[in-house]
Amino acid sequence: MILKTENLKKYFFKKETIKAVDGVNLLIKKNRVTALVGESGCGKTTLAKLILGFYKPCEGRIFFKNIEITNPKNEKVIRDNIQIVFQNPYNSLDPYKTIFFSLWEARAKVEKLKKREAEDFFKEYLKKVGIEENILFRFPHQLSGGQVQRVSIARAIIRNPQILILDEPTSFLDITTALKILDLLKELKENFSLSYLFISHNLKLVKKIADYVFIMFGGKIIEAGPIHQIFNKAFHPYTKLLLEAADYKLEEITSFKREGGCVFRKYCPYQEEKCKYPPPLKKVDDKHFYYCIR
Amino acid sequence: MREILRIENLEVEYENKVKALENISFDVYKGEILGVVGESGSGKTTLALSIVNLLPEVAIKKGNIFFENINIFSLKENELNKLRGKKINFIFQSPYDSFDPLQTMANQFREYLKEKLEDKSIIEKVIYDSLKKARIDNIEEILGSYPHQLSGGQLQRVSIAFAISTSPSLLIADEPTSNLDVTVESQIAHLFLKLKKFFGLTIIFITHNLELAKFLCDRIAVIYQGRLVEIAQVEEIFNNPKNSYTEFLVDSFKRVE
């Protein structure tokens, strides 16, 4: 275990209370790729932001190894050990500054390196993420989407983090580029002994890289298991729906307009009276579990 | 006449001598879904915009585009306006950008149809029928909503309803599902199939998603760096690609499968 969350909750109090993250127990193992899969609004990005300390949880705690990082005193532990790569790489780099400057801010500024030293150091890193070193003094808009995403990855690993959160790192890219980025990520994981939290809505892509997957719906984890088990035999109706949709077999979902109890009850074709109450935890084996009455 | 659209030697060049499209010729048959597949910057959208002559002023166009035997490039602006958004209609990628955030859907739909329909008395009926065809159940609720109150999937269904309300003979859909969740994408893909099957609509479906194109389309045109590198039946493209770029694309697709 390198990171875990304990009964993590984040509610937003607007007109109605939005339970963005509602009692999540997530576990990231060392040197593994843990995936978090769910659709827009399921709370996956809020969860990532909680881990990074951008939000304070309403309830629950997060541990990095044995250090409680939800404690404000330990903020530096987050900065030193966890980094994130976002979906749209153009948004994560300053458009007015060269690539050199973006990397400078990430590492050299902190360590007070001299410009000459930093330059060589950065070129080394650019090589590691597979781009030519002559792009160092270019601006983000002069690079392609794939190149800029490689720069964001370089910037994330330049601080030597232990965990990398990848929030839909390839959804912005063409499929051919996306596959190359996945290959790069696999390689970096070994070379830098990184652990990944790979956030995505695309189960097929997740299958290419992940070891273990958490499926999220309505702020809750509804099923979790080793990736191949989930693909071979999923138990939760929502996971089954996601798998069907990935093959375009899903024609139409009917919404039943029922509230309370199981989060998926509104859409679940198998719902019955008992679903009004929180669903029980069922274990397939010690690694694979889901929450459903069935 | 089997083809509804014929493109002959289309070439589009921007002022800095960049050729966005070069030497493109193909036909679109009545009642088919033709997929236009390519990566970002390959010229897919430029191709779609040339069909209704919506290219920027600075673009230099060569070649001919015949829609139901009328040469689009020879039409005057007011004649073109009779085609655009009527006989040929569009669906775009981001449904949030296609609507006025300050108007209810009902108002927007009425305004939209006031321009397009000769007979104003049937507007309400056309609205209702189109939403029905786009398989929206809670019509009243949707019509009373503002865009931000609807989900991406609901809004994309409404855009489809708008697009089919003018009884177009050709629908051009530019990445209509790339902003949507997987479960919604699957449902919208099925909706396009139904539109083809039940209403005989001809659809040009632009996408970078090969898997979706394989599921949805009858034929696929592969665009690479502004050129049409291959056009064939879906099975041909996937099982027996002739062009090396097509082969490369199909291989990447198979790696994900």
C-alpha cells in the first residue's frame, strides 16, 4: 500500500447537497496501475483533487504510506510525492512561457539550480519522455498535442514523485498518439518505480495499462477488482452497462426516477424493494468486491 | 440517381499556401452513413465545411461539389442559404456551444423553425415530432429547460432533433459523440442508426474514433494530411486495407480491441 483513503467524503452545499465523493475507500498499491473508472460527474476528479489536497474532505482521512496527508501540517508530503497530469495538456502549461520555463518552475527554481545546469538536466528528462531536446525553448502552441502531453509528463516526474495521478491523460489525443503515450507511461513506471492512479471513462484503454480497477458511480465505489476479472465477469449492473456501452451494445437506458438507497437505483433494470436501502458489500474473492443485493 | 453528393477534385488552400485539402473526389450515396475518418488536423472539418461552402473568405477553393446535381460553388449566398440548415443540416461536437444559454429550448426551437419553415402553423407539431424522432420521452420537461439544466447527452439529442426538423436529405455530423460519456455515446450511436433505418437519412459522420465508425458506418473515407487515401466498405477497410496509412490506423485500433 502506498496510498489509501478512509471513508472519504466531500459534499458541496449548493441548492441541494451534492455528494461528490461519498464514503470512498481507495487503495493504491506500490508500482501498480490502479484505475478509477466512471463517467462525468461521478466524482473521480473530485477524488483526485482531495488526494492532492486541493479540497479539504468533509469527513475521512487520506494516508500516504503511514502519514496522514489530510492533516494540513503534512502538505509538503503531498507536494513532494504526488503529481498529476491533466487531460488537456495545453491548459497545464503557461502559453506565454517556453517549455524551459515550465520545467524550471517545477524543479530548478525550487532547488536553485543554475541555468546552464538546469538546461542539461531538462534535456535529459525530455529524452526520457521521448521528445527531441531542441523543443526546450519553444512555446506550447508550437508543439503537437502528443508532444505537449509528453512535456506535462516530464514536468510531473521531474520532482521524483512516488505517485502519479493521470486524469484522462489520453482522451484529448488521437488514438495512435494515445497508444504511444500509454507505452511511454508503462516504461516510465518501471524506470522511476512509480505508482499510478489512472482516471478514465474508457474501460478498453484502462485494460491496456491497469492492474486493478475501481468503478465509481454517484460518488461511491460500486465495484472493484483485478482488471481481468472485471472484464471476464462483472457483477454490478452498472459495470455490466459500462462494458456493454464500450462495444456499442447499449441501445437505451431508461431512467426510473427513484431516489435514495443504492446510487444506481435510478437506472438499474433489476431494481427491487430492497434497493431503497444501502446495498450490502459482496465479496467475489479477497480482491474483487461489489455493492449490490444481487 | 444513386448519389446525393458528388465531390470532384476538391482543393482548399489557405493564404499561407497551406493546402488543407487536395485532390478529393468521392460520392455519397442516398441512405448511407459515410464515415470520414482521420486524425486531428487531417482536414475532416474543412471537408465538411466545404460541402455547404462555409469556408473562411481567405480560403481558395477549386473543384466542384454537386448536391442533388446542383453545383454548390456556383450558387449565390441567398440560394445557398436555402440549402444550408435545411436540405443539408449539421450537428456539431459540443452541444453546449450550439444553443443560446439564455433561452428555453422551446423558444430556441420555435425561433429556429420560424426561419426555416414556410408554413408557420405547423411549427409546434414539427417540434414535437422531431423530439419524438430523436427519442426524447419527457418532451415537455426538455422544452421548458435552459441548456445548462440538461445533460450533454440530452442536449445532443435536442441538437439532433433540431437538425432533423427541417427534413434534410443530408446530415453532416462532426464528431457528435466525442464530448459524451461512453454509455451516452453508445445510445446516440444507436439513435443515428435508427434515423438511417426508419427515416432513410443520408449521414456523413466525421470522427476520429475508428471503433465507432466500424459500428455505425456503411462506408469509410480515410483522410490523411488533406488527401483522401482510401474509401471503401467498412469490412474492406478493416479486413483488407489497401493504403499503408489505413493499415496503420486499423492496426492501432486492433491494439486497443
